[in-house]
Amino acid sequence: MLHPPRHFVYLDAVARAGSIRKAAENLHVASTALNRKILEIEDEIGTPLFERLPRGVRLTAAGEVLLATVRRTLGDLRLAASQIEQLRGMVRGVVRIGCAESVSGDLMPDVISQYQGAHPGVRFQVVSGVTARLVQLLLSDDVDLVLVHDPQPSESLRVISAIDQPLCAMLRPDHPLADRASLRLADCEGHPVALGDHSFGSRRLLDALMVRSRLQLDVVLEASSVQTLKEFTRQTGAISFQFQIGTLREHRQGELVSVPLSDRGLAGSVLVLGSREGRMLPIAALAFQEALVNRLADLTP
């Protein structure tokens, strides 16, 4: 393995922790020694890299500039190490991926298990959450890839693949609306519904439509977990909402029925596989990216 210069590791650790003490704990070094090393680096460069605050530190403008280069260098070193391993005939390493909850419970474990069947030396770190946070992790190189719904367009985000993902109503098979081929949100008025909280991208779409259409839904539950919403629908019959890709397992097992919503503004969502623009991914991440692209292609009508 190629080892990065220690001062690169120190700067990155302090910036991520926001505290010299916490960074020292993470690095298993004395905080006084780490602080002395940061002061030496600042003295060598000739300008402060961190602003000392009452409860931690914050990067200065010069620190932001230097850290961007440091992180690119660390990424390049990881890439070189991965390529050297492949030259030795061993695909190894860690693939870090951020994914929407809609794919974290079914699609992602399935693709990872198949990939590891061919590449047992590869390990995975999966972070699930809302789109904005996952894209932020991508742009700071804390994950290699993201698979998210409707990210904001950005010059820093490279779209590798995108597939249409309509929002669906999830219903128990015995629900009076379960036999419909499609629904409008207005059809759900008068029925109990369960919604994701305001961090959900789907919730923002639904709220915007309710305001435009002056709809009043009978919201009996708000939750921050997709699994909670699905289980609540199973137990109570309340309608919940999920992007189509997140309904496949329940639909396949006959536990719940998913019916696409046809309202303008709800049918045009996309699931995006992306990486940071300009970054060269490690070999293992590139190979897994290809596996994901192929799986997403299989899901495209």
C-alpha cells in the first residue's frame, strides 16, 4: 500500500473532525504533538490554515485551497495503490457508496453480493440518506459513488447513468385503490396516508403538488424511515409513497401493491448514478460502477 505523507493525513483529519483534540484521538497521537505539527505546517506555508475557535477549529480560505489539493492527492494515491494491486492480479480495496433508502434495502445488497462473488477481496461501505447529504459526501470524496433521486444539477457532479423513477402509492392488496393502473394524488384524499418527513425528496414533491392543487390529505403518520412507512402500510392499510425502485421487493412478494402516480411533477423523477467530476476512481469502484450501470439498464423499460 502507498502511504501518503503524514502532514496530508494530519490536515485532512483535523479538517474532518473540526477539532485538533478529536483528530488526535482518531489518529491515536497526542493532541499537543498534532497541534505542534499543524503549527509547523502553517509556519512553513506562511499563513494560517485553521481558525482557532473556542470549541474547535475551522479552515481558513488558504486552508480550503490547500485541503482540496491534499484530498485530490490522497485520492490519487488510493487509485495508484488499487491499480498496482490489479497489476498483481488481485482486485482488492474498499468501495464507498452513498445511496437513497429506496435502493439500500433490496437493489444495493443484491448488486454488492453478486459483485463480491466475482471479487471476494473487495469490501464495501454503504451510507444511506437523503440526496443533498449524499452528494455533499461525494463532493468531499467521502464516498466514491452515489445512487440518488433528483440531485441538483452541478458542474461537480458527473452523471454516469440516469433512469426514470415515478413516485408510487404503496397500498395493501385489499385497499380499494389497489387495482388501479395509475392514480392521481387527489384519489388519495379521504384515505389515511403516511408521509416521509421533510428531508425526503418525495415529500417535497408531494407538498408542492398539494399546495398547487389545494389538496388536503389525512396524514396520520410522518416518519424519517422508509421501512417504518412500509411497515405502517402493511399493518394499518394507510397509503404511503415511494419511488418505484423502492417498491420492487414488496410488490414481488405480494405484500404491498405499488401504483404509479400520474400527476405532473410526480412522474418525472430520475434515479442518478454519479461520481465527482474530474476524479479518477479506484479500479474496484470502476468495476462496481459498471455492475450498477448494467443493473440499472435492466430496470429500464
